[in-house]
Amino acid sequence: METDLLTAFADPEKIKEFTTNQRLWAGLITTILGMGITFVILIVLQFVIGLFEKLSGLEKKPPAAAKLSPAPAAKTVAAKPAEQTTDELAPVIAASVAMLLGTSAGNIVIRNIKPVENTLPAWQGAGIAEQMRNRA
């Protein structure tokens, strides 16, 4: 059937002559063949990459201290940011806006600063904080 399938795929008119069962069988064979080839190629690539890592000597080796004793679990403490007064915050905001607008901070007048309520879920805030800490 495979050789018949390959010759049938070469001629689109011949595919139209197939029954529904033959079309389903041909689709199943094509799908299994495509997925099988992809799976085999991915396994080969995995071995090639592993071989390159061994040849280049870039294997990740744990540090000697980690082998001796595991590090104790660090307690996480939620640190609150220091309360800033409006007197400290206004110049910082003015400088940021001035830089964004390309003017001097003397041209910016801040009349009122209102804190915005944090509506983020706790998990989203923790994810953002973790991403900011991990930036290199």
C-alpha cells in the first residue's frame, strides 16, 4: 500500500478516485510516517548535541561545596519597600518625565501625587519580581 500511496500522491486525480476508507487509511499512514520520521530525527539531534557537549567539555559540574552538604533552606521574608514621602518622590517623577519628554526638570510642575492601588494577584506580582531579579 505504501508504494501505491506514493504513486497516488504524485497524481492528484488518482486521489479523487479513492474511497473514504482508502483516504482515511492514506491519511493515517502519512501521519504516522511523518510523526515517526520527526521523532527519530529529534532523538538523533539529542544525541548529536550531547556528543558536542562532551567533546567541548562544557558539561555542567556542581561545585564541590554543594556535593558535601546541601545548603539550608533560606527563609523568605517579605520586605516592605521604605515609605517615601511626597517630598522625595516628586523630584524623581519630575526627572523621569523630563527625560521622557526631552526637556529639563525645571519645566515640569507636579501638583498632586496619588498612589495607585495594586490590583495584581499575588502570584503575578511574585512572578514579575522574580523576572526582575533574574535579569542579567
